[in-house]
Amino acid sequence: MTGAGRGLGRAIALALAASGADVALGLRDVNSDSGVAAEIEAMGRRAVPVQLDIGQADQIGPAVEAAVEAFGRIDVLVNNAGIAPRNPAESVTESDLDATLNVNVKGTFLVSQAVGRVMIRQEHGRIVNVGSQAGSVALPGESVYCMTKAAVSHLTKCLAVEWGSRGITVNAVAPTFIRTPGTGPALSHPEFRADVIERIAALHRIGEPVEVSGVVVFLASPAASLITGETIMIDGGWTAR
């Protein structure tokens, strides 16, 4: 999986391991010790950290090869890595635009392509993309991020249709604001936090990582074998309003 070192990625990696999976941990810096590998091994599962900054296309092939060498196959891919620089649309810089597209769209596609080739040979696989409610609603100051997450949702449909006959399902999850280190600074502002909680129309609370990781595990499991091309909203009712 990509972006496995912190936040949602860490929670998803641990949930997959708790469900019986060995996990290749894609990390932007393989030498950083986030502790997630040790936690997985403490569960009796294998964890293999691999160098994978998906914004660097030349790292993708070697990372996938390392995972296949370690485990012999790849049954599940979780595309979790993403970035979200905030700027009013009129102030977005070209470098911010390029970086966000490079990671959220290009990187997600290239990792899916590389792992998809492995899964096609196996005639089996599960791909779960981590999108966002931002792909379905407009968030002020996040026009580029919203655009990229809409692209991830549509890419999910396209790959599902193209690879379904090869035994591969492709789905996405679209969380609302989840309590992680990445959202912590924004949610620490009382007015912003109050607005977010109000917009989470049905439940009026911030989400927890386990509420996303559980859905990812479901989509990776045999229980979801007839589900493909779907983006499952995990938004507490934000988009239901």
C-alpha cells in the first residue's frame, strides 16, 4: 500500500494485518521509523517497508518488484498516498498544481498500472483507492484537491470496467474529515471545526481512522467480490444533505 507511514495509511495497514494480511508498506522515506512495521510483526504478520514516493515515477516499478519478491504475489493494493495544498483558486501556483496532479492522479494511476500488471498475471486482485468527499463536493480553498479526487473516483470506474474480466475489482472510499495528524492543524481552529461538524449533516462529528480502515478491509475481502467501480462515501452524511 502507498502512504503507509502515518494517519489513515497507518490505520489501514494495521487493519489489514489484523485481518490476516502480510503488508508491503510504501513509505516516502523507507529509512524513517514510524513503528508500523513492528506493530504488524507483533501481530504475527509480515511487514516489508519499501521506498515509494509516488510523486517519483522511477520509484514505483522497484517498489512493486520488491513487494512481489517478498510475498510472491500482490492480492490487494491500497492507493492511499495523496497531498492537499490549500489555496484560494486565484492564488494556486503552477508548482502546487503540478505537485498535486503528480501525486494524486498520475502517481495513483502509475501504481495501479504497475500492480495491475501483476494482478492480471494472477487473474485476481483487489484495488482500493482512497479518495475523498472532496471528489463530490466543493471545498473552498481546495479546488485542485477536489479536482484530483474527482479524477480518482472516475479512474476507479474506468479500471474496474477494464480489468473486471481479469478477476480484479477496483473500488474507492471517500472519507470526510478524519481525526489524523494531517487534519489536526485545520481542525484545531474552533470556527473551522464547528463548520465541519455542522456540514457532517447526519452525525455531526469528526470521523476516526478505524471508520475508514474497516471499509477498506471489507472491500479487500471476499465479502465484496461483486462490488466494483464504486466509490463508497464515508462522510457522516455530508453529501446526503
